[in-house]
Amino acid sequence: TYNDLKWIGMALQQYHETHGSFPPAVVRDANGNAMHSWRSVIQTQLADIVKTSDDFRSYKLSGPWDSKANQRSVTRHRFGTHPYQFLAIVGPNAAWSATGTRKLADFADGSSNTALVVAVRNTGIQWNQPIDAVVTPSRTLSVNGQRLDLSSDVFVLTADGAVRYAAHGLSNDILSALLTINGSDTVGEW
């Protein structure tokens, strides 16, 4: 999981270098319907980085995430069947905005003090499904309105590309500091 999350971080950095920002958390169609997750959008970059027989390029952004062809494509690479789910941190002051994109220059707290992605188990979210972790007003994370359990076995990818593992979970202080791009928070050692 550590290496997989590291590759995701590299793909996100590569996307940022090419497009001048991180991808949107969700790509929507003209009617506002969720079409693709950021995870689907970076598959081209992942293909360049991972260099395995995984078939990242069979996913088609021309169809919705849950089309038969795109559902089949997910089973052809390691992330589609991974025991961890990789979730962006979405919120008004979080690394990912629900309505736009972010640039590294937006991270006033510093890229090492802001979580981009958490890797957790048992959420049931598919790789290409456009659902992520949302920052609540009490500075916790929720998925589909349910509090995300971060009490053990959590990997965190920070905006600088570093991956950290919290075998015993994240304390509320550390989690709270990681959730904002501009809250004057620093994480320190953990």
C-alpha cells in the first residue's frame, strides 16, 4: 500500500506539472452529474509511472464511471482490486475543492502539512467511483454522511508526495491539522 500510494502521489504531481493544478475531485457532465473520480483522471499518469501489465489505459473518459466498459477496465489493474480505498480529502479549506481545482501555491500551510489522500479499508468505494472523504464542520472525515474510521491502519499522502503510515490511527490534533490548506496548522512529527 505504501508504494501504491507513493505512485498515486507521483501521478498527482505529474498531473499538476502538466495542467498547473491537481485534477478536480469529481468530473461532472453538462447536467452536473458525476462522471469520473480524480482516480480515473490520473490513470494515464499511473500507467507511465507503474510500468506493469496493469491496464490503466482501457478506462474511457468519454463514458460514465459506471459504464460496463469502465467497470470492466477497473478489474484489469491493481488499484481496482486493492484492499485499501484511496480517498481524496474534500472540503472548502481542504486539499480538494468540491467545485474546482487546487494548485500547490494554494497550500499556505505547506505541502508537508496537508493531506491529499487517505488510504483506508472497508469503505466499499470502487476505484473509479466519484466518492471521497469530506471534511465535516467538526474537522473529522465522512463518507456518504458516515464518519470515516481513522482509529487504526491508515496511510496518508501529503501534498509534498510523502506517505506516512499510522498503524494506531490518527489523533484528532494531527487529523485536524492535516485537513486544511490554510489554517496555520503544522503537523510536526507523528
